[in-house]
Amino acid sequence: MPPIDRLPPLREVIATHGLAAKKSLGQNFLLDLNLTARIARIPGDLTQADVLEVGPGPGGLTRGLLAEGARRVLAIEKDTRCLPALAEIAEAYPDRLEVIEGDALEVDARAHLNSPIHVVANLPYNVGTELLIRWLTPAEWPPYWQSLTLMFQREVAERIVAQPGTKAYGRLAVLAQWKAEARIALTLPPEAFTPPPKISSAVVHLRPRPQPAFPADPAAMERVVAKAFNQRRKMLRAALKGLHPQIEAKLEEADIAPTARAETLSIEQFAALARTLG
Ligand code: SAM
């Protein structure tokens, strides 16, 4: 396959800039530019869109996004060692790459982006779930983003797309699928990364629903779901004790057997319960 751009191969970039991976920053780099271009294609046509990338590192995915034609990429990177390598990419793609040095949990990315906006990231594992929850719980819905294309540890990806009645089904599945359509777009073995992590990874693609799948107050939904899964092996009448003095009656009012367990409840049933409990 021809190279996707005229910049040096990523192994060379890493050697030139001394970017030995740091475990503390969750650094497992993707060095195969054909693979990063494949990930960049998951959200669809980006030529009229801004892309938010968290943790560009040496820039493999950034280069994939730009080579695939993204209108603009805003990349937030905490590791200052990566900035010279990212500056070279910015130079190769004039006016299309902005790099912010900082912690993605602190930076107000929205202020630097124009709609439509897609989020694409090979996330640092230590902040991935936190960022996903933030993207799924903005003050207003629909959110500012048109899609999220995110790399997670495979086990986390499976928790996001899990169906009721499975071990992986929990808070993350209910929240993600209540707000968005979620699917695993790609799974990758440890060897796809440098250095290889201990486990496989997967890219999850989420598209926001115009409104949550079933009506319910988000705070009430979060309370019920959190409490239900906190003691997932208990029957709901016990797990949800404390949410309402007549919890059994409330469960029945929502058409849910008080003896059912959280992991068997559909998202529709959680929403019905959240509405009943108010
Ligand atoms: N995107 C690159 C790739 O695919 O090769 C690097 C992925 S690596 C798994 C995660 C990257 O996120 C690292 O470059 C790391 O320095 C950066 N990072 C870690 N914590 C961060 C944070 N809180 N905010 C922004 N970037 C962070």
C-alpha cells in the first residue's frame, strides 16, 4: 500500500523525538498508518467536519484523520514530549491541525470547535470511561458531537454495547444505549500497539439519539441505575431499598417484578422505573 502521507514513518518519529511510551500516561501507540486511516474512516465523511482527538501522542491517528480529509483536527495532548512531532504534522497540513497542550479532563474543547463535530480517539485507558460519561451527560441533549469513535480495552467496549441478561450489562450499557446507538466497529489484538498492552482493545462507535430512547429525568435515571447495579445480585426490592419507602409498590407500578434483578431489566424498564420514582 502507498504511504498515506509524506511524513516520516512513526517508528522514526518516535526515535527522533525520544517518545518512549510512558505507562503512567496510558501510552500504547498505533504505528500502522493504514490501521489509523481505517479507524479514521469509521465516522464516515469528515471533509466538512471538525474532529476532536484526545491524546494524539506521536500522531498516528491524527495523520490518519488528516489524510482521510478531516476539515480540521483539534488534538489535546498532556505529554509535552509529543508536541514537536505534532508540530511537524501541523506544518504538513497547513491550517488543519490545532494542538492544545493540556489535560483533556480540564480543557474546554467545545470552545475551539465548529459544528459538525466528531470525536475520534485512541484514549488513554485511565481517563477513557470518565470522558465517555462526560460526553454522554452534557447539560443539553442532543450533544454538540455527531459521533464518538473511541478505542477502549475490549472488556470496557463490551460493557458499553452489552445487552440485558449478560454479565457485561450494567450502568455503562444503560447510560450509553439510552442516549446513543453503540456498536463495536473494530477489535484489535495487543500486537497492534507499541508497546502491546496485556489485553485486546476495541473501537466503539456511538451516534447520539435525537433524544434518549425512553423518556425519563436524567438524574432520576442515574440514581435508579446506579443503585440497582450497585448490588446487582440482589433482587430489586432489596437493592433499591432506600430510594422509596414503598419500593415494592413502585416497582409493581412500573410493571417490574420486585424479585427481578438489575441485569435482567431493559433500558425501557429502567426509564419506566425512573419516571415512577420521579
Ligand atoms: N493517539 C495515539 C495513538 O493512537 O498512537 C496515542 C494513544 S495513547 C493510548 C494515549 C495518549 O493520550 C498518549 O499520548 C497520552 O500522553 C495521552 N494522554 C494521557 N492522559 C491524557 C489526558 N488526561 N489528556 C490528554 N491526553 C492524555
